[in-house]
Amino acid sequence: MTGESPMTTRTNKLTNLVAATLVSAASVTVSADMTGSITSLSHGYEGVVLAEKRVDEGRCGEGKCGASSTSVKTEEGLGLRREHLKSMASEVPPSVQFLEVAPENWIKAPRQRRQQLEQILEQTPLVCHGLSLSLGGPTPLDMNLLREIKTFLQEHRVVRYTEHLSYCSDQGHLYDLMPIPFTEAAAHYVADRIKQTQDFLGEPVAVENVSYYCAPGQQMPEIEFINSVLELAD
């Protein structure tokens, strides 16, 4: 992979790499070490955990020059399925702090289903986890899909949009999440596409690493690749 020309984007530490690896329905969270706001997303069965870690650098004059403090806020949500719609339209359980959907599954949903979703969202926030953007793919980003996603995010007041650090298309959908080679060139390439996505959507995007069986063309450990993407995409 080779990088495209760099895209300009606003610096925002919420452009975070979300690190969650699924192994037998258990989630293993990998956190990247950097100063700023780090968001992690992990999946377990149908549940979703959204954890936001903030690292605040101390300022001179506050009695803590050079010091830093860390706070972690964790919320638990649920992956919304069609079978949940009828019951949740009446009442979302208090233990569900947010819901998650794949926007691709809802963009062209029937009107009645969209109305049920709106009823539910009057009670709880929504986050979106994309399936098909193919951030590491060899072909240009699907701008038609991005337009549809942007409209969906705005219409439903989505509080966070995430995607996979992978590719799933090459002049057609592969119907699988393929690992990106852990190379410096690939890190530049996918970071540019993340920035392009953020610029178009007008908001930060979090990305989730994927499980894989092999790492073709690997030139660095996965965590180094993740950190490189973080630095470049911000």
C-alpha cells in the first residue's frame, strides 16, 4: 500500500483508535499509550462497553506544574436488534446507558422501523459502529455510503461513530474484515483515509482493530502499527 497525498483535518484527540479483539465472544482491550483523550470500545456477545479515558496535563500556576491526572468513565450499552424494537419503544431498561447500531443496516430500513428507532432514541443515546467503509481498502472511499452515513448520524443525533481498522472491499464487497498489513506505508495510507472520513463527516471517528489469523507483510508489532495510525490520524 502507498499513501495518498495528506489530507488536512482539525486536530482532535478524540480521533481515537478503538482497540478490541474478539476471542470466543470475550473482548480483550488493547490501549495505546498517548497523551490526550483515548476512547475504547469492546464487544461481548450483544453488549457494548464504551470507556473514555481522559489524561489532563497539569499547568504551571495551578500548584501542579508537570503533573497529570487520569479519569476513566465507563458506560454499558446494548447492540440494538430488530427483536428489541417493540419492547424498547415502550421502555428502555434503566441499565442500558446507550444503544449501538450498524448504520448500514438502518439507512434503507422501512419507515415503520425507523419510527420505532426514533421512539427508542427519545429515551437513550445512540452510537454507531460501521461495517462497510473499508478504511484500509485499495479502492477510493465510497462517498455515496459516507453521505448516507453522515445523514443518518445527523438525523439520529449519534454521539459517536466508529469503524473497523481493516478493509472489506476491492471493487466489490468481500463480506469479511481483512487485516491491514502492519507496515509504515499502510499506517500512513489508512490514517489519511481516516482523516478524509473525519473531514467529510465533520466529527472525529473512532476505529476498532480486528481479530486475524495471519498478518501478511508484517513489518512491525500490531501495537506499534496502532500507535502509528493514532499519531498520524490525529
